[in-house]
Amino acid sequence: MSSATSAVVAVRFFGSLREAVGLDALALDVEDACISGVRARLASVLCADALRALSGQGVRVCVNQTIIRGNVELRPGDEVAFLPPVTGG
């Protein structure tokens, strides 16, 4: 999927991902307003270790507080959140 529009979105990181990235959140201007566009833009601003953490097994992505699968389109002002794997016991 490829979107022809750009958007500024809020990107948030939680738990161990926040520690790996070193940020709680950032505003990101993405040319391709979709999840793959966010990931591509993050690749230009984060270090390799942070990117590995964000693509780790069990990491979930939410858009506007809804867990998504796949490459959804984004609108200006949307919130994209990266959630670490959850363990229970």
C-alpha cells in the first residue's frame, strides 16, 4: 500500500521500547502517510539498536489506541504507538 499524502503524526513508545529509543514520543513528518512510511522515517532518525527493538517479535503497533495489523493509512494528527511484548504470570 502506498499513500500519496504526507502527514505529521505523533509517535509514542512504551515500556522497554521507550528505554531502547530514548524518547517518550516525537512528532514525525512522514511523506508516505502509512505505517511503512512511519517505519521508514524512523529509520532515518533512530539508531540501529532502537530500530531492532521496534521490529522485535511481539511488538504491537497501535493507531489512535487501536492495535492494528498491516500497513494502514494515516491522517494528520494520528497517534502511532509502539507497545512492547506483554508477559504475564
